Amino acid sequence: MPVPFPPPADDCPACARLREVERAAEAVGDYSKATDCRVLRARHPHNRPGAGAS
């Protein structure tokens, strides 16, 4: 099982949506899609050190 990225920001609809898609993908065994979602969340600006929320 891959190491999970940090949870989505509570106030970020984009992160919340990506987390929903990630969970759905994992539920059906689509781990590639789930990983894609984690990567997109990790690249989201507010997940970078020193970056403000966007």
C-alpha cells in the first residue's frame, strides 16, 4: 500500500473532490487512478512549504 499524502485542506473543494475520486478508485482496485489523485493533491499549491492557501 502506498504512503498516503496529507489529507485535503478542509476549505479546499479541489482537494476534497480529488480525495473523493481517490477513495472511489481504491474501492474498485484502480490504484493507478488513486495514485494520480494523490499526486495532484501533493502538487496543489497550498501543500507546498511556504505556499499560502489557494
